[in-house]
Amino acid sequence: MREGSINIDVIEKLNLTREVLDPKKPPLTLAILIPDDQQFDFLKNHAHEIPKGSILLYAHGYAVTRFELEKKFPDFIHVLFAPKAIAVELRQRFLQKKSLGGVYSLEHVPLNKKNEIKENLFSLAKSLGLGEHLYETTFSQETKADLFSEQALLCSLIPYGVKACYELMIKKGLSPELCYLEIWAELELIVKALVEAGPEKFFSLISPNALVGAQKGQQLLIDETFKEKLNSLYNDIENLHFNQELDQTNILKLRETMMKEWQQSSLSSIVKKIQEQK
């Protein structure tokens, strides 16, 4: 827990202890759960405080892959343990005892330590609700998959696609409440049905209107140009061009710009209105 962390009060309420790093202590397992862009600097500033031989767990492979942390900090064992959910959702599912998927990598683990660390990882996974859904991968693969899924679908196509559809429906004269229910609230239900039933069963169950509409929409929208753009996104990740873009971007300014855009959107307004009525 870093000094000044906003979660110090939470830690104290849960009666969890705050342990001070001490290089003289035996090796420990340390979860590096700070943002990706801060992990390299954290280790540069604090590696001397961490006991040699300690296991460092990463919830995402980006920093290790980009900065080759296993080479820069060879005194530690670098392990990927990545639950596939944002932190808030991981916490909610843990409290609700719901399962979740995740991946791990032992590629930077010494051979004589692999079995022991793997057993400990699966024990931790079980306690977090990932026991039956933990799959082996590599730091590099996890990084590429994570970045691509964010750029191509999760943080782009879904929210901005919903926003574009909502604004078009409003422009065509449909009521905000109706559009909210159809394009925002129902999104969760459709995704839930897809994930739980699987695509084959999902398309066997939807109405004729939805079936024909799905075919018409995907043929019109998911064309070769769309696929070329997806390929471009992936290539920029693979050839490290995205890393350059990241370095050249003022993150605070970009976040401010995007927040302002969403604050001014009619979709955000109706979402807030409906949420206040609950």
C-alpha cells in the first residue's frame, strides 16, 4: 500500500495489515497492482527494499513485456496472474462468490520453482473464484490480447457504437427513455445471454426479426474495410507503434477531453436520469 493511497481507510476497515518492505526479510510474494505506466518506476525506486528471490505478481503483462522487467530486475521472480475483469468487478464477484476467468504465465520462473509457484497460483485463483478458469499463456500474448480487445471492442466499439446508435434514434424522433432501454439497458442482458448460452444457442433462440436484423447488420457493418481496420489496430500493437502513441499522448488531457465529451452527450444525461430514479 503506497503512502497517500485513497484505499488506506478501506484497508484499515477490513483489518488488513500494512507491511513495510524490508530487504532483510525472507522472500515474499508481492502483487504489483499499480497502473502499468508506474510499474517500471516503482521497481526502479523500490527494488532495493524488496527481499531478493521475492515473487512479483502482475495482473497485466504490459510493463513486463515492454520494459523487459525480468531482465532489468533479475533478483525477483516475475509471474503473470491476470484475472480478466476490472478491479471493481473482481471485488464484486469475490464478495458475491461468482466465478471469473483468468490467465497466468510462469515463463520467467526458474524450473525448480515452477511446480511450487503453480500450486500456489491455483490456490490463490481458487480463493478468488478463478479456480476452474485459469489458463496458461505468455506475458506477450496477454498484453496483445488485452490491448487489442480494449481498442477493437470493449472500450471503443461498444460504448461509442451505443452512443452513435442512441443519438441517431433520438434524431429520428424516438423518446430518450425508450432509446435508453433498447440501446443501453438491454446491452447488459444481450451480452449476458451471449456469454452464458454461447453464440450457437443464442442465435437459435432469438426472434425472426432479430435473426434477419443480425444478418443484415453484420453484412453491412462488418465488411472488409472494417476487418482491415481491425488488422491495422492489431499490427500497431504488434509492431510497437502503439507504445509510441502512448508515450506521445498527454493522458490527463485526453481523459479530460473524453470525459467532457461524454458529460455533454445526451446518452449520459438519460443514463444519469434513469439511475437517479432507481
